[in-house]
Amino acid sequence: MNTRVVAVPHKGTLGSFDDSKDPLGRLEHWHIHKDARDAVTTLEPAAEYLRTKDTPVAFPTETVYGLGADATRSASVKGIYSAKGRPSDNPLIVHVCDLDMLRTLLGSRGEDAIPARYQSLMKRFWPGPLTILLPNPDPSPLAPEVTAGLATFGVRMPSSPLALTLIKLAGVPLAAPSANASTKPSPTMAQHVKDDLDGRIEMILDGGSCRVGVESTVVDGLCDPPAVLRPGGVAIDELRSCPGWEDVVKAYKDQSEEGKAAPRAPGMKYKHYSPRARVVLYESSYENGRAGIVKADAEAVVATANGDTHTMNGTARKKVGVIRTKRWKPAAGLRCSRLHPDARQICHSQQNGQHDEMPYDVYAGELQNEQGETIGQVFDISLGQEHRGIAQGLFSALRELDRRGADVIFVDGIDDELDIAAAVMNRLRKAASETRA
């Protein structure tokens, strides 16, 4: 199967919601603007493909790239599981373009099937990175594979105009998990999707880098107290500021829950977000790691250098990745010389044109032992100190260091009490091979 990357023009505004003073009423209909002809011309073949074919289409949302399929057709939804290698008991999130489309999923009860508790969240966070759990009607228009046997389904309205326009043109709700191979870091650029799914799908819509960088927050308002099933782009402190959600509780774990019953939401049960490299996570509470990588870890890197499979001029080389946030200085205490901006980063960011721009710089240097001998390479990435920026760059940084062949990646964690940092640390703890705490 030949995989095509299709750049979507996105000049101007693609569409808008109704002009209404009612915060929910404004979400009734998504209208595509007449001056969005170039984008619509590009998106219409993808929309037709989604209606008629059984192979999913990758497309960008504000969170991560999704792997979309018609949520009402079993053959189409099965294509998602096949392309990703995803376990069949891991439910999918349904994406709709407006409330009009959501009503088609709720059966004869229509909007009455939406508990009143969700109203405050929908008014504030839709469209956006929030998924709500709703009762699945019987009979249901959704393919049974979407819910993985559960009596509920997760649904969200993305804020990406490109995603909303694609769904509107397709005329069907889209089941759309992240467009990566199962267990791998989620994709935030079209190239990430191609790296994982080349030859497994036919079409990737390239709309540039994702703004949020982590998946949607999943909440269950059908239980009391309401619960966060997966942390994401909407923080728990933001939820608690909404009427009816003051006592919302955390109902997820930061490690996979394999062996448990069918998960209520994606990301709960299975190992996720992991690069090929070994990831060593330094929790922000780990005082010994405040200044950087501890001596024992640094010595272990040097000790294994000669047994590494990477070679350069016939000599074994170790490749070490460092992802910095708030505490660490460049190279994080490793013996490193000639640390400099890596030109290959610039080339990679431009290989798909203007859409693919990294939210960080990559620095490369020479890894040295105590004798000053060069024994490998260090690749250093700083994601900055702002939690939103860290979230946006996290998955991309893990993938970038994997692409460069890192054997081990050291990551400086952040505090994760309330805001989007909870989603960052949830993903890192699931990706980590080892944790220092």
C-alpha cells in the first residue's frame, strides 16, 4: 500500500459555528466558509474515502494526529485496529463536528441523553481537548468495535478547523485514536504518522504541528463523584472550576493496568507512548537528580559504551538523549564537549515543507569518559519551563531522539499537581523503562 502525505492549505478561516449568545447554541452547526475552497478541494477526496473505504485516514487535530474512520461502519473501524496493531478491547473516541451530528448518535432521546452535569463543561471546553462519556443507546448507530463492548462511548468536538471541516464533509462521525503504531509515542506531525504507518494506510493529511501536543482529557460524569479517566489538554483544576465538577476525582493510574477489566477509556490499560530507546525518568521530587543525571547513571552509560552496537570509524559509540525541562542545564551533567545546534535538525524540520517545524532545538555533542576520550554522542533537547510548551514538544522530542538512534533517554520530570503537567507526567510514567524518585 502506497502512503501519500497530502498538504492541506489552511490560509484564512475554514469555517465557523453559529452566531448565538447561548454558549451551547453556538455549537449547533459547523459552517464551511466559501473562501475555504482550496482546503475543501483537498479535503473532499479524503472525506469521500472515509465514507466509502475501510482503510483509515490520518488527520491533524489540536491535540495529536488522529487515525480516522467512519464510526458507524464495522469494517471501517476494524481498519483502525488493524493499522495500529491496537488491542480490540481498547475503546475509541468518536469525533463530531457539531451538536447536530452528536444528536444522531444519541437515539430517540436526543439531547436528553446528555446528563445536565456535562452542560458546564461543554459550554466552556467545546470545541476542544475534552472527551465526555455518554450512554450508548440500544440500538446504537455506532459500530460495536468503537465501544469495545462497553455500555458507554466517548465523544469530543475538536477545535481544529481542519478536523471539523473534514468531519463535516464526510458527513459521518469519525472514530479516531492517535495515528501511531500501538504503544509508540503519539504523533504531533505528519512525518511521525508516516514513520509509524507507512504502507499501512493510504492517506495522511498534513496540517502542520499540533497545538496542544497531548491527547484529550477523558471524563466520566455518569458516576458520582465525577471522574477523570485520562488526563489531557484540559486540566483537573479547570474542571473543578465548573459547576457540578468541584469534587471531580482522579480515576486513572500512571502505569499501565494490564490484566484488569476492559478499560473505560483509552490509555488506561496498556503500555503507551514508548520510544524504542530505554527511557529513564527523573521525578521532580528526586532531590539527587536536581542538578542532572546522577553519578551512577552517568557511569553506567560510560561502562556500556564499548558494548554498544552503534559504530563510527570502527569504534563503538553510545548515543544518549537528554530531554530537559525546568532543572537541568545542557547535557544534564554528562561529560560532553562541543555541544552545538545540529544542522540535521534543521534539514529534518524542512523535509516536508513549511508544515513540519519542531517546537524545540536539538543540540549535539561528544560524549566523553573520565579520560577525555570520545565514546559517543549526546543529543540535548530543552522543552522550556512552561508546562504547555513541554506538553506540545514531549512526544515529538521522544520521537526525534529515537530517530537519531538514542540508546537511552534521560528525562527531567515536572510537578504534576493540577494543570496540563498531569498529562505530561502520566505519559512519561507510562513510557518510562525506569524511574528515579
